[in-house]
Amino acid sequence: MKKPTLYLFLLLSLLLALPAVAQEPVTDDEVNAVARDLYCPVCENTPLDVCPTQACQDWRDEIRMQLAQGKSEEEIQQYFVERYGPRVLAEPPREGFNQIVWLLPIAGVVIGAVLFGLYLNNLRKEGVDETGEVAQSTAPVPPPAADEDEYISRVEKELRE
């Protein structure tokens, strides 16, 4: 009776140990996939996956360790945000004051499109025909002033000479 219990215990122990043995080490690609979305808190505007400093190497090692523990990318990002603030994120969160970063370009495009439409509408009202040439205005052109006429005639005379 003791031997079957012992075999059963050994079999169950092996079954529980297999997942731990079967776990593959975390690759550099997996670490860089997480580090790509984080920025170095020491170096300005440098993604964590390409930053050459020792601090960034330590942070990539931290990411590797957390991935080995089974943490998700979001959990790792949250860990770095808690330690260094939201400035470490490559993409700012879409909440609070940071919404301006997301909404301002969209508003700029919409306002630009409206202004361009108004400009085109104004050109049509001025008399641009289908060929794109400006039609002649029917408003009378005032005659040039006497001193302007004299100046123009002197310029034309000098150009002829």
C-alpha cells in the first residue's frame, strides 16, 4: 500500500514541476516590445529599448524580470508610471489635461478644412470661372491720378532708352 502512494506522490510532484521547467527564458525581443513603449526618465526623448545608458539597461533587466514573473505589458508600464510618472510613457494617457494632445490635431484639421472651404467659396464669389482664371471685374476702374500718370510715362520713356 505504501508503494502506490509513493508513486502517486512522485507522479503528482512531476506534473506540478513540469510547467516551471517548461518555461522558456524571456527573449530580448519580448523585453524590447515592452521597452519600446517606455521612454528613459534620465535621457530626454529616448525610447527605453535603444537607450545606451546603464540606468536603461537596469530598467530593461527589470522588465525582463517582471515578464519572467508573468506580468503583462500594462502592469509593467503601470509599475514604471508609479515610479517615474506618466512622462515615461511613449503615448500619454488619454485623460485629463493630456486629452489636449489628442484633440488639438483633430481640431486643427477640422478648422483648417473649414477655413479652406470658406476661401474657396470666397474665390467663387469673386468670379473665378471653371478654367481657374479670374473673370474681369465689371466695376469701373478709376483713372490714375495726374502725378501717377506722369510717373508711369517717365518710367516707360526710360525703359525705351
